[in-house]
Amino acid sequence: HQVVYDPPPPTGSLHVRAVRVLEGNWTGTSTVPSPSLYPHQWSWDSAFIAIGLRHSSPLRAQTELETLLAAQWTDGRIPHIVFNPSVPLDAYFPSPDFWRSSTAGRAAGAPRTVQTSGIVQPPVHALAAWLVHRADPGLSRARGFLTRVYPRLAAWHRYLLHRRDLGGGGLVSVVHPWEQGMDNSPCWDAPLARITPAPARSFRRADLGHGAPEDRPTDLDYGRYVRLATDYRDGAYADGQGEFAVEDPAFNALLVASEHALARIAQELGAAGTARHARAERLTAALVERLWDPARGMFLCRDVRGPGLIPERSVSGLIPLMLPGLPPDVAAALVRTLTGPHFGLGAATRLVPSYDLLGEAFDPHRYWRGPAWFNTGWLLERGLRTHGERARADALRSALLGTADATGFAEYVDPYTDAACGALGFSWTAALTLDLLR
Ligand code: 9WN
């Protein structure tokens, strides 16, 4: 065989290549985010993946969500990872033996037949289920898709609203940075500083074998992630006791969008959606009341165990733009912030950085401390469109598509140069490309 020093560019249209990435990452019942870095099923990844997969295979999109929901605990929580038993234990840390879901999670009703983590991720699922249904209503009805997923999605929202209102103001709290999905966001620096890290020698990171260390969270971050997860596990995953509790704007905005979607699903199944729509509106009001910062023109995180609002600008604080029910002055201020000096959309950047370009902690390569991600870009593209910002939405859409194409569906990119960081062939990047191409 001849060594190919200059391989030809991948063939096929962007659509075909995105479909191929998702096919390569499909296990038969779900899609891994990345075979090298994340070889199991992740909760919010699967929701974004299903949103894209519905265009190429509505059946696989339904299956993706059904597989995740089959791992739901009886208390309603949807675990952030569903482990694939055929993957070696050392391929990802923390592995199933760390979480001990089927023993430590017994009180909370963890499933016996499948191994999962015990924390959650943002509730994008009901929104995904509704969009998947709409892509092929005939198949969905023939398979009883909504009838089967509806009670599980309702229990999931009930868990969040009843067991996770740790601040007492009607919003949901996350109890671990992995739950919010933006693991090492500078928003967590202050609340994490109170946590005693687990000793570095007490665990072995698997991520550094696949990703560049300067693109990943630090060992000190990991020590704290491990401490928080260990304490939660050792308390039998009971809520309300941990040292870390934060109300996050993106997490809660996604719950609002999903609650509206659940209302539509209820209507489709012949029930009334009114109470759910009303609840979504109450949640929107709580979001504005508790997290809106008029001076910064964006939403902030609230440190429930600490002094209150966290003065850091994260992309999370812009994501409520996806909500049509936002007060118009709030939506207008969000657009100004998105396109102003802190996020630079349309000026310094073509995609949306995960963190304040002018912030002290900004780092263009380190994971959620600056790089631009495709899921947050997709949510903001939808938000701009929802609020009548068509030209900006079109520009963001073509930047997302162009960058997904040029980087081979990178996990995230440098917000100034759009250069690839993290894994390539990343599933939600490919899936959301399919959705934007439609
Ligand atoms: C921990 C899978 C997940 C995403 C998260 C992202 C990253 C995991 C990790 O990968 O988190 O859950 O090991 O870093 O931060 O948003 O869901 O793609």
C-alpha cells in the first residue's frame, strides 16, 4: 500500500457527510457523541442528535430518545449517561463502577438492567420528541411514539420542578457542573472554590488520552467534579443536601421550551395543554425575576448556596432568547448583548463564544471558557429567528454550516479563527447541520 500524504477531500455533499458521521456513531440503539472521547449515550446530546436524525431517519430518531428514556429512574430523573456494557471500563471516566447506579441509586429507583450515571443534563428531550414526531407523524402514530414517551417526559419534568427547586423561587437548580453541560464554565469558579477537591491520585482521567490537555478542564476542576459526584452518590442521590446548587438560565430556558412542547404533545394525544402552557409562562416569569440582569443586558447564574447572582457572562445567559414568550425589551437587550463587544457576533466572531470575550477567564481553546459550540449556536439561531432578527439568523446559520463543513464536524472551535478543537466527527455538530440544512 502506498502512504497517502495528501488524501483527497471527503466526497459527497455536506448533507451526505453529516449523515455518514451519524451512521458511524450509531450503536444500533443510540448514537455516541464521539467514539473516542465519549463512547456511551449522553442525555442532552441524544436530544440534539434526534433533532437532526429526524431528517435522515425518523425511526432512528425515535429509537434514540426511547433508548435514553428506557434508562429513566423511578423518581423521574433521566441520567446524563447511559453506559454501553460492551465498552471497556477504562475508556471513559467516571465509569459505571464509580456511579454504582444500581446499588447506590436504589432509593431513587435507578434501573436494574442498565448502568447509568446519577446526575442529569438539560431537559431538551420533550422539545426533541415533539420535533421528531412532526418530521413523520404517520410513523410516529403507527409506533405509538408520543403515547409511550409522554408519561416519561412528564415524570422527568415533575422530578425537576419538585425535587430540584432548591432555591425556592420556582426555578430548577443543577447540583454539578456536568449537569448544566458546560463543564468548566467560569460561572462555576466561585461556587466550586468552596468544594474540597478529591485528591488527584484517587482517580484516573480518560479524556486526556484523546483530547489536548490545554483544550480540556484542569485536574483541579476534575478533583472538584469527583468530590461533588462522590458526595451525591454517597447520599443515595437524595436532593437538597449538596454544597453546590446553581440556577442556570440555559437549563431553565430549555425546560420552558420543553414544557411548551409537552403541552403540544398532550394536545396531539387528545388532552388539554393549557396547564402546561401556563406553567411554562410562570417559569419564564421566574427566569426573568430571578436571573435577569438589566445592567449587563443578559441572564446570569444564581449561586443558591452563596451570595446570589454570579457576575460572569456565559453564553448560557443568552439562550433564553429561544423563548417566544420573553418580554420584548428583554429580547431586544439580549440581541444587543449578543452582537456587542462581549460576544461579538457579526463583528469579532461569526459563531457565538461560550464565554465573555472580554472576561478575565476567557481562553479561546479551553472547552467552555471561550470556544464556540454548535448546539448553543443552533439555539441562538432559532432565538434570533423567533424574535424577527432574520438577517442575523441567516448569517449565523451560514457560519455554523460553513464551519461544520470546514472542520469535519468539530466538537467546538476557536471563536476568533473558527479552527477545530476537541473531537472531530462530533454527533451533535453533524445532527444540527442536518437540521439547519433543511
Ligand atoms: C461530561 C458529551 C458531553 C456533553 C457536555 C460536554 C462533555 C462530559 C465530559 O461531553 O461533558 O458530561 O466528559 O467532558 O461538556 O456538554 O454533553 O458530548
